[in-house]
Amino acid sequence: MSDAPHASPFNALPPVVVALAGAIFGVEVLFMLAKSGLIGGTRGGEDWRIFALQRFAFSGELFGWMVETGRWPLEHVMRFVTYPFVHVSFTQMIFVVVFVLALGKMVGEVISSAAVATIFFAASIVGALVYAILLNDPRPLAGGFPGAFGLIGGYTFILWVGYGAVGANQFRAFTLIGFLMGIQLVFGLLFTVGNVWVAEVAGFLTGLALSPLLVPGGFARLLARLRQR
């Protein structure tokens, strides 16, 4: 038998990706512990979730109030970066964590950890802004999908550059986002899924737009490709 130590599967993941996924999952663990009565003294997991959504989810109505009054209290401004960590259900959280781990690993292999965090939070912020500005939806925005879609945008740009380097069809880079938007359309026809897709698309476009500035040599490659057309 080999004496070499077994490598942890987390060693291959950028630390920022582990931190993001861990924070998202950790919030859900608190809800589960509260629901079981292990913390908080009584069984109140759903009460904790409702409180967290009221306190940390992004509200388009509150954003409109801040714009109208010119008042920007920190407790409401911080919702731009806290809403990705609070989810309406355990299932939603699991999907977000899977996306963050998978896409964060692939993007983090090309750009720095700081750049991965920049894409995630910038996509979340822009997604919330677009959600508030374009829609008049009283429902709060919660969950990390806009940030995760930002990572999809980053991955799409990496694929776009890679396909271009080998002379392949670069539109193949958009297969993943096309597939996901197709799923959203099907779910929208079958169920009431709300308008969160608006924030997700905005998050994707944010990640796609930021990537040329964050991928090493990305902006130069983008300009070179545009000059060839």
C-alpha cells in the first residue's frame, strides 16, 4: 500500500469557492438546527427562515423607498450582498451550492480567488438592481442563483476564448446558459416560479462582461477577436 496521504477533494477547490458554498450551506444548517430545537430553545426553523428572509432578502420596494427618500441605511443596503445566502427552501439552496462548487471550480482554475468573488458579488448586486428597476414585484429576491449565473457567465467567456483559440464554433460556449434558460422556460410554463429569472439573466451578463477584465489576457484576446471581424 502507498504511504502517500489521501488528498482531500476540497484541495482542488479554490478557497473562496469553499467559503461561499460553506456560508450558503451554513445558514441552512442553522435553520435545520432551529427546526429540530437544538438551538433557540424551541422548534422554530421555519420562523428563523421567515425572519432571515425579512431581514436579509433584497426588497425592490425598499430599494424604491431609498431612491425616493435619498436615505440609504446600512441595514437595507447590505441586502444587496446578504440575499444570496438566504434561500426560500432547502432544495433551492442545494442547487445553488452545486452550481457554486462546480462553476466556481472551473472558473477559479483560470482566474484568481478574488476575481471569482468579484464576479459572484457583482452579479448578485447587478441582478438585484435590474430586478428592482425593471419589475414592480413586491416579492423579495432571495437565493444565490444570480451570483451563480455570474459564474456561468465567466465560464462561458472562458469557453468562448478557448473555442476561438482552436478555431471551433464559439457559439458552443453558450450551450450551458441556453440549456438553463430552456429549463427556466419549461418550469415557468408548468409552475409559478416568479421573476427571479430576470436577476439570473442580469447576473449572467454581468459575469460575461466582467470576465474579459478578470481573465488573464482575456481583454486582449477579446479585442483581437473583434479586430478580426
